[in-house]
Amino acid sequence: MSLPTDPIPPAWGALISRQLPLVARLSTQDQDRLYHRMQLFFREVPIEGCGGLRLTEEIRLTIGAQACLLLLRMPYPRYTRVRRVLVYPSSFVPKPQALPASGEIVSPDEPLEGQAWQSGTVILGWDAVKRATRVATDGENVVLHEFAHMLDVEDGSLDGIPVLDSGSAYRAWAALLSLKFAEHTARVAKGEATILDPYGAEDRAEFFAVATEAYFETPVALRKDQPDLYALLLDFYKIDPATLVQPTRGHGAV
Ligand SMILES: [Zn+2]
């Protein structure tokens, strides 16, 4: 299996770079690779507008680019369990029969910004996607979060342990994940400020998802605060976002 070699639509580069500053700072080679992975993604995964949302090229590209950023340097195929993406205009209320398998324990009537099902459906609220895209440095990004769950669940279990490169990597991953999760849970319980979203204290799957958000959105801060976790994620994603962020101007690298 190989990546598509179709010509990249000329409008993609400017549109995606305007939406996603991190993509704008990738090398030309990586950008091309990202676009070809997006072509493959769009070919395999239908994206549907729901609740009256009319799907536009901006919506497709914003979601597709961030979903594919996660696996830019990974061997493919990935996202083997993703079957479809449903996009609502804003927060949505999951149907009672739609059992979330992503660790999100929610009452049926609580509106959500995103949800990932083990059966392969990713649901996103476009408002939340736009907000996350506009503010790319607050450590919160619903697209990265839900697609991190889909990487996690590729091996059949949503446990914070995705498919890794080698058998020997699993023991190290599980050990560090447990340690970092325990530290995070303890800090959240004490009410301490944390680099990672406190929601990561829910379980190991949520911890991996919020760690992924921080890795791409606040990489310098994460690397400084938790270099071991940063190194683990670098080994997995093989992109080093801390080297791609713009130099801070007087704000300090926090
Ligand atoms: Zn989650």
C-alpha cells in the first residue's frame, strides 16, 4: 500500500497553513506528506455534516489536517478503526443508544464537543473545532483529543497504550504512562495547577489523549515540565513540536 500521488489541490496549502500555524512551520517535504495522507484519509473516511451543518472544504481540511498531523511520520495504514466522522454545528447531545467507548462517562443529556466510539465513529462539534484551531496554544484541541483515542483503540483496547513500533516498547510505555498518570491524578486531587488538562485524571486513555493535546499545543511547556513524557510522545509521534514553535517574544517559554 502506498500513499496517493494525486496532485495536491493548489488551494490546500494556503488554506491549511492559515488555519493551523504548526502545519505552516513544517518542512515542505512534511507538508506534502501531510497532504497525501489527507488524500488517503478523505478517500477512506467519509466526513458528514449533521444537525443541519453544511460541510465545507474548510471544515474537511481543518479536521483532516489535524487528524493526519498525528500520524504524519508513522508507518501506515493507521486509523484502521475509523469508519466515519460526523460534524455537528456545535456541542451535541449523544443519542442514548450511542454508548461512548472512549472513557467519557457522561450523562446522556450532557452536551459534548467531541466523542470517539470504539466502533469507529468520531463526532465533533464544529464550534469547538474552530475554537481549538483559533487558539492553538492553550493545550486544548478536540480533534487531536478524539483522534488520539482512535490511535489508542487500534489494538482493540482503549487503555492509553496505542500500537507501538516494537514489542519491547510496550513495557516502557506502560510503566511511564502509569507513573505519569499517577502523578497527574495526585496533582489534580490536590488542586494543583497542571500543564495537562485535569480531565486526564479520569483514566489512562484520557491521560494519553490530553497529553497528546499538550504535546502539540504547548510543547515547550510540556517538555520543560515533564521531559520524560515529552520524550515518550516524541518517540511515538516522531514530530518534535517544541522545535517548531515560534520563538517567544518576552513571554518566557512556559
Ligand atoms: Zn476523551
